[in-house]
Amino acid sequence: MHMVENLRVAIDKFPYNGQFGMKEIGIQADAIEQGGLPDLLRNKGCTVAESYTTKLAPEEERQYGEMHRMGLASRHLADAVSAQIKGGMLPIGLLQNCNGLMGMLAGIQHSGPDWKPIRVGLVWIDAHGDFNTPETTYSGMLGGMPVAISCGLCLDRLRRTCGLDPALPTKYVTMVAVRDTDPYEQEAIDRFDIAQITVDDLRNSSPAVDMEMERLSILCDKIYVHVDMDVLDPADIPGAGLPVADGPTAKELGDAIEVMFEYPKACAFGVASYPAARDPDKKGLRSVYTLIEGAVKGAQSRAD
């Protein structure tokens, strides 16, 4: 294997979160980009071919409902990601929260050679399953539902507004380091037999990462790798909104992500919920960059 020269990367900023009462300001994505991401990518031998910020049209801004507007914005993100993949780029999504998932998946789903949607695998890296539905949720948070929405278990209108149609079969999903779930959410994860890679698997460089990437590569045409930053041990992401003890370090997860992107079907990477306003020492930002470096290094190591 030798390095892929001049990996072309697209930065996709998605400042919408769909949660009522949480107005989008986009500081998270801006902080990641402006903290030095383009220079980091160039120093790693990449070309930053595009920097895209999702923005609603004025008539869309006037439409009713934070959740609905997030869906409309997701469709724009999907269009950008689709075009980037068709243009030979590696999209890196800088997402306000995990509700950016549907737009990233929709873009990949519609990045095939013709009008037909392709089969998309999802590697979901998060302390939380985000597999709740309105029936199972304790909090009512939309941010706890995007994987269930993407798998067609609830809120079908929102999913279709985002451009993700059909939904992902649950066997196309692998969860990584999920360790904090609600009781009925966990029951659904178990009932649908969602594949799991544990924190111990990451720590011990177990074969589980390769096994799951091989499984998804057989089932799917392309694979999206998504990280909610609260998956990390709180020491590596101070200020996380929903911290959960006993997570992987940024180095451990970055190494695993590098392995994931050695697989040719891994075609896009997303980072959600970076707590920019609560990261004065930029330790969390360094963790974000460690994960992005892993994705880039893995993609570059593929046979050219």
C-alpha cells in the first residue's frame, strides 16, 4: 500500500439542530474550522477542495417549526454531500448536533451513478444510542432519535424532508462505544440486534472494528462514520453536554477511525456536538482534530 496523493476533502458546516428553543448560531462548526482545520488538513497532504455552509433560502426560513426547518436544511446538506462524493471528495461534516445525521446519510444515499438510491452503512460512534422514538423517549429530545429516524422507526415525514428515502435497514448500522441508553431504547437496540463495538474493543484494538467494517462493506455500497464527541472519556472532551464516564480516549478512537477509513467504502465522516463555548483550553478541539486526522490518514493509506 502507498499513500493516496492529494486527498481532496470538503468541509461541510451544518449549524442547525432541530431542537425547539435552541436557536442555531453555528459556533461549533466555525470554531472547528477557524481553529486551524484547513491548515491541519493541508499539512496532512490534503487539498481542501470546498468549504460549504448549509443555509436556508429566505422562503424556507419563514416556514414554521425548528424541526421542520432542520429537515429542509438537511436536504441542502444532502445535495452538497452528494455532489462532493460524485466529485471525488471526502466530505467532513461539522454538525451542530446529531440531528445532522439524516442529511449526511441522504447525501451519501444519492451519490450513486444514477437516480437510484444506494445502500448506506452507518458506523454510529456515540455514548448514546440515539435510538429513541416518541414512544420510548423519557426526555422528548429530538437529539435522542436520529438513528431511529434514519432506520424508519419514527418521524417518517421528517426523514423524507431530509432526503433520506428509503430508510436504512437496522442491519446496516453498527454502534460503537454506546453505553448510556434509556430502558426502552435499549430494548429496541436489543430487539433489532444492532451490532456493537465496545469501548474495550477500541482500547484493545480487537478484531471487532475490522469485522464490522467487513460486514458493512459486504452489505452496503458506501459507509458513513459519525461521531458524537460525548463518546470520548470526559477527560478528553471537557464541557461535553451529556458526559458519560469510561469512554475511549481521543487517541484510541482516532486509531479505530483510521482503521475504518482504510476500507474503500468509508466515504464520509461527521463530527457532532463539539462544546465550543465550554472548551476554553481547546482540549476538546484537539480531540476533534485527532479524530479527523484518523479519518484522513486511513483514507490516504488505501491503495491508489
